[in-house]
Amino acid sequence: MTAGRLPAALPLTLLAGQAEEHAANFLGLPLWLWQLANLALFLGVLLYFVARPLAAMFRQRQLDVEKRLSEAKELRDEAAQLGEQVKERMSRLDSEIEEIRARGHAEGETERTALSERADREVERVRREAEQEISRRLASAKAELRKTAADLTAGVAHDMLAAQITEDDRRRLLEESVARLASEKRTS
């Protein structure tokens, strides 16, 4: 069975060899040259339809990146300026805080001195008022004591005179008093 098939397979093998040789050549050019031309044509079309828009897109992207980079530099410069301003303000703030502390301490000392002087004046005023009150009360007590002593002396003298003066002495004293009043009235 294999012997009968062998002669029939031979023309197929020869045909396959010719087809292979024919496939390796197309229009008299080798297949690899056609493949190379096909690749070149594909790359050309690819460059024409894809590369130009890609290049334009990449240029635009590059311009956008440069613009953003420029904006970032400007923002960085602004941030640096703001940082410097903040540092300057912080240094001024520290000096202002020290100045306020010093001023507050000085004002506190001034206020303490003023309060101390005011308290001293108040103490002196209260002392003077107390001395004046003591003097008034002492004078009032002395006057009361004199009045009481005078009343007692007058009472004792009245009692002594009443015990020693007789009715005739009283009449004589009354007449002398009336005469003295009458002579004083005439001279005035």
C-alpha cells in the first residue's frame, strides 16, 4: 500500500517545492524584499498619520510642562519671598514681644510706685484725720470736764455759802447787786 501511494505523492512534493520557490519570489523579487518594502510602507504611513500628531502632542505637552515649570518657579520664588517676610515678621515679633515685656515691666514698676505713693498719702491723710478727731474729742472731753468741775465747784460753793450766809447777808448782797445794775444802766 505504501508503494502505490509513493508515486502519487511525488508530484505533490514537487509542486510544494515549486510553490515554495514561487512563494519565496513574487514578481521576481525575493519575499524578504517585499516584507521590507511592506514594513517601510507601514512605517511611512504610521509616521504620516501617527508621528505628526504625536509630535504635535509632544510639543504641546513640552510647552505645557515648560509653562508649568515656569509657574512653579514663580510660585517657588513667591513662597521664598513669603518665607523671608514671615521670618522678618517673626524676628520683629520677637523684638516687639521683648519691647512689650520691657514696657509692661516699666509700667508695672511705675504703677507700683504710684500705688505706693498713693497709699502713703492715704495713710498720712488718715493719720491727720485721726489726730484731728483725737484733738476734737480731747478738747470736747476737757470742756466737758471743765463744765462738770465748774458745776461741782459751783454746787459746793453754793452749799458752803448757803450754810455760811445768813438772811441779812443775802439782803445786803441783793441790794448791792441791784445798785450796781442800776449804775451800769445809767452809764450806758
